[in-house]
Amino acid sequence: MGDYLSQFLRLFESYDVLGAFWVNIQLTFWAAILALVIGTVLALMRISPIPSLQWAGATYVTLFRNTPLTIIMVFLTLGVWGQLKIQLADDFPSNFFRFAVLGLAVYHAAFVCEAIRSGVNTVPLGQAEAARAIGLSFLPAARIVILPQAFRGSVAPLGNVLIALIKNSTVAAAAGVATETSSLMKTMIEFDSDVIIAIFLTFAIGYVILVIPVGLATTTLSRRLAVKR
Amino acid sequence: MRTRTRTGGLVALAATAALALSACGGDDSSGGSTEGGGTASGGGEKITIGIKFDQPGLGFKEGDTYTGFDTDVARYVAEKLGYSEDQIEWTEAPSAQRETLLSTDQVDMIFATYSITDKRKETVAFAGPYFVAGQDLLVAEDNTDIQGPEDLEGKNLCSVTGSTSAQRIKDEYAAGVQLLEQPGYAECVTALLSGQVDAVTTDDIILAGLAAQPANKGKVKVVGAPFSTERYGVGISQSSDKCEDINTAITEMIEDGSWEEAITANTEGTGYTPNSSENPPTPDACA
């Protein structure tokens, strides 16, 4: 036991483990906000009465939900940055961080959209009919009546998307973000292969610590926020 | 009505099961006969060798053939240990899995650009070295202003995740270099060819292997000023008794000229020559 403790100590002394987790938290934070915005717009498109918007929303979801995240990331770095030479920032670290956030966001927006749509399904049809009956058109009806109830009903699925996003943030390594956890783990295995179990446990426990509170919080929130009918 | 549906379902299920079973039977018999034939012609046990599958010029899988300098040395050593080519079972040994593959006896030897380090010696053992590589730079063919790591000030440099070669340049040679880390060397070369990075850095022989690929030939070149030493060894488990025999085989390979031949063949057309002050190496004494 003391042996393991000294191995962990050695890893934490020679590498910035907390800094690496902090990068993943930042990636998750910005990508979650962006994905929520895109996903809400997509959900609105899919429940809207305009067929072309429904089609566009459904196409986006089908396309991005079925594309592996790594491919999106590699496309962004080698395609958009490498070939099209589009830059999101002048210095490399922020440039690739932004590309990684973008890649994570457009991918998870598809799942956010479907989570919100499942929330919309918890709102009885009568609510929409009542909203139209008092003269609200589609957007005000969605904003004032449907979406507030839908969000309360989609807390649990949104929590699942957030948990997946936390873990998927390690794919940012494919987009050139080299300070995050999976890259650090690779470096550790390369140079400290003698303590491989301690390395594994460091990251396994780290992600458990990150993910479990999110799971507990969304379960509690979904119970408290659900509209009692 | 209800019973009839259920009976129908059962009949369908039975039919499917019968089909599946007969299909399995067919597979089994044909698989068995092929395997039997293989063993008869091979004769004797197999040796499992871990190599890279994705490093052209060193360990590269093309269809079901394996090419590269690492595989050539592995074949030579295996032959000296008494295993013919068809008794070799190639396994992929990605960098992060090499120690685990050896300590759990999933492979017998590893030839996968495996540098000998003291930390690794705590969990695995090494025979060799069979090659001494050095960190170098890969640049575009028409590039003349990058002659060494000092010239990278203000330039963009690519390397792979999980190595410190790029960070070493930033720390020791050019503080103003911008680093891009990618999952593999192929991605780095793509970025180099598109002009978004000015150089790719890692061990010189890996770079030479990339430069020798048909798609990159004539477009990139190795600078040829190595500034570190990486001693590639043969990874074996600590309980292995093969170390002495492997070292003898490596020495023989260097003496009879096949070592030189393998290097030339795998870096053909790039003008690459290994660092002559370190190569060919003399294997270390076995622990």
C-alpha cells in the first residue's frame, strides 16, 4: 500500500495531473454550452411546422450522430485547418483548443437535440393546443409554453449526454490538444511504464470523481424538476 | 388463434436454429482441415513477435505482408533462434502496450522502435541494441533554412502525442517554436505537406521510413543532423532465456552485411544514412 502511495506521489510530482483534468473540464464546459445552444435550435427545427426545417434538423442529427467523433476531430484539424487553412486563433494551443470545443459541440449537439425532443414528448399535446388557442404562434408557444416544460423533462437524458461529453473530451487529443488527460496518460506510459497500474488508477479514479457527481446531480434534479402531472 | 401464432413462432425459431447450426458445422469442418494442413507443413511451435503495424520503413502491415527494418531484423533473429518465417506470428505492439504484452507473455519478443531505458528495465528486459536512432527533423524537399533544431524559432513543429521530442526542442533549442501534437506520424506528414507545419520531429529512421513512402517520395527530406541517441532494443520478458542468443544473432546480422542491406532497402530513395558514430551498435551484455 505504501508502495502504491509513493508511486502516485511520484506521478503527481513529475506530471501536472490536475492541470490535465482541468483542461478536460474546460473543454467540457465550453463544448456543453455550445452544444446546448446548437442542440436547442436543432430541436426547435425538428418540432417546427416547416417541413424544410424539419428535414434540415433531422439530416444534421443523422449525419453527426453517426460520424465517429475522432473523424470529426481529424477533419477539423487536417481538413479545415490543414487544407482550408482556417484559423480560430493565432497561437497553436488556443487554436486547437477552439477546434476541439467546436468538434465536441457539433457532435454532441445531435444528442442534445434528441434529449430535448424526448423532453418535448413529455409535454401533453393539450399544452400546445392551448398555446395556439390563446393566439401564440409557433416560436412564442415554444419559448413560453413547450420548451420550459420540455427542459424539465429532459434533465436526465441531458445529464447522460453531459457524462458522455466529459469522457469524450479526451478525444480532443486527436484535434491537437496535447495537455489533456489521455495525452498525459500516453506520455506517462512512455516514460514511467514501471508504475503502469498507478497510471491507470490515476485516470480511472479521476474520471469516476468527475462523472459520479454529475450522475447524482442530474438524477436528483430530474426528480425535483419534473412537472408533476 | 393465440396458440397458432405461438406454434408458428416456434417453428420459425427451430428453422432458424437448424440453419445456424448447420452453418456452424460447415465452418468448423473446413476450418479444422486448413489448420491441420498448416501445422503439418510448418512443424513445431510458433514464436510471437510484437511489431508496429503503422510505421512505414520499420514495422508496417500491408495486407497480410509485414515490411520494414524492425521486421527484417526480427525475421533474421527468429531464424537464428530456429523459427522459420511461417512460424512467426506477428502481433501489433502499440507503444503504450509494449510492457504489458511482454510481462503477460502475450508476445515473446518485441521489435517496435523500443528504446532501452532504465525505467523500462524495471518491468521488462532488453537484448540488443540493434540500432541507434537519433532525434531529427523532417522538412519539405525545397526547404533550405531549417538545418537543425536551432532554426525552428518562430516555426511550426509537429510530433506525436505521448513523446517529449517536440517539447525537448522547445525547452533546449528554440523557445519560440509552436507545437502541434497529433495521434500519429502520418497526420504530421499530412500537415507538413499542406504547409501548415514547417517540420516534423522524431527518431531519424522513423522519419526516413516516412520519406521513403511512395506518396511522400520527393516531397520531404530528413535534415540529417541527429541531436539525441535512442538505442532500439529487443524487448523480452524478464524471465526470458533468449537474450544471449538474440545478441549473437544481431552481431551475426551486422557482420554478414544483412543489417546494412536491410537499412538501405527500407530507406531507399531518401539518401538517409544512419548516424555512423553510433551505428552499427554492439549489443549490451545480458543482465
